[in-house]
Amino acid sequence: MFAPVYLTKQENTKNMYVMRDKVLQLAKEKNAVILAHYYQTSDIQEIADFKGDSLALAQRASEVDADIILFAGVHFMAETAKILNPTRKVLLPDLEAGCSLAESCPADDFRKFKALHPDHIVISYINCTAEIKTLSDVICTSGNAVQIVESFPKDQKIIFAPDKNLGRYINEVTGRQMVLWDGTCEVHDILSSERIMKLKIENPDAKLIAHPECAHPVLLLADFVGSTTAMLEYCKNSSSEKIIVATETGILHQMQKDSPEKEFLIVPADESCSCNDCAYMKLNTMEKLYLALKNEKPEIILPDDVMENAKAPIVRMLDLSKHLIK
Ligand code: SF4
């Protein structure tokens, strides 16, 4: 029986830097590119060759020229990178890094739902499985959803999946009446409007910004609603010194980097939990990045027909989004 080993704070920091250097060294040796989402922990964001939101990462993944893509994000993002780069090896540091929103839309159930609306096209949020993408006409992200929907004639009947909060928000912005799949992101949907009201009362000079995956009562309170990138831009350009942020906590790293003089207040889900940390995103660690590169697994493998059929709606989105800033 071994006694537990306790490390001092300095030893932990030193180990973290050692692991970081090993990841960077291996990435160089293996001609790997590291893509990271803004919801990753700060240490991972800092070593990424490119970090971004879902749209920017999909755009970048379509242009990658490396032998290996190490994707510090969640499963559907790594799948998208694989679909856009079928000949490259795509690694996800932890295969358990899924997504509650993607899981809220099982393919068999969605097929039946789609069959009930035969004259509708399907626009799917990128936060869905590759199989759902094969059932879609075009993909969107929160950064381009309005433009994608608006690219269809006003009288075009549309199913929007899987996020009902984002779908409802787009219906409101565009005046459409898309049929919505009943899915949510467990991180954004749980953010509490009561807690926000409390924060607003305590900080009357602060602006509130929210991601459109949040529930309707939260969006009603927001001064600005936008995608991850749009929220970052808002924070950089806002004259407000204090901003209440209703989304996943990882975003604070970039916000604070862009505007060190501003104060950012993250909206807690409730008094007792930190449920606005996406448990899936936070499964990735520096050590898992290292092991993934060393062992070249876990690798994302998809059936050829799924890759082929899922690619067309993603490429259609990328074509429709070319004018949006990368
Ligand atoms: S924050 Fe929500 S939508 Fe994003 S990966 Fe986590 S569970 Fe999925």
C-alpha cells in the first residue's frame, strides 16, 4: 500500500510547465496542429496554434495542412474537423468529451421527427452528431445562424435542431416560424435569471451579455446577445468597465486578456454549484493532450458514408459564411 503523494503549489506549477513543453515538443516532431475552443482551460488555450468558437474552428479545420489535428474541444467539433479533413489523423484527448446538446438529439428520434415535416428543410446547429449532420441540409453556428436562415426564402419551411433556445431566438430575430427540436445545452439552459437580477441590482453600472443558447428569460434581460466571438468583440469595444457574462466560464480567459482593465462577472447557475463550467469541455487536460499526441489516440474514426453525407451541409455553411470574419 503506497502513501498518497502530496505536491506543493510550486511543484504542481513546475509539473504543469514540464507537461506543456512536452506537448509543444511532440506537436512539433509529429507535425500536429493544436486547435482549442474558448471553453478550454486557460493553460490549453495558451498553447493552441489556433483558438476560436465553433465557426472559426470549423473554418480553420477546413484549411489545416498538418499530419495530425489535436482537437482540444468536444466530440462533435473533432468529428467536424475529421469530416473536413478525411485524410488527416484527428485526435480528441478524451473521447468522453461529449455535449449534452448533441446528446439531446438522437438520430433515430430525429429521423421520425423529420418524417412528420416532409416539406421542411433542416438547418442544424453544429453542436450535433455527425449522423444528425447527414440528415441536415445546412449546418450553422451561433455566429452565422441568422445569415444561414436568412439565405432561404421567407416562405421556406424549416426544421431547426437541436437547440430550442437558439432556434427560438433566431425565430424572433428573423420573424420566421421554424419548427424547433426540443434540445438544450445543460450549461447555458441552467443559468438563472434570478441570479442575474441579483447581480444587476448589485452592479447597476454593469452591462449584461448572453449567449443565445441561454433560456428566454435570461435573453430578455441581456443588453447584448451574441455568439462567443461576438461577445468577445462586444467586450473589447464596450465603454462599460463592468460586464456580466452569461455563458461558459472558459471565455473569461480571453475576455480578461483582451481587456485587463475591465471587470467581468460570470453568472452562476445557482448559489451552490459551478454548473456553468462545461463538464465535457473541462475533461481535457494538458496530460491528456500529451498522451493523445504520444499514443496518437483516441482517434476520431467515422464510417465513409457518414463522412461523405455530413460533409455537404458543413461545406454549404462554410460557403455561406465566407464573408464572416475568421
Ligand atoms: S457548453 Fe453546452 S453546447 Fe457547449 S459543449 Fe458543453 S454541453 Fe455542449
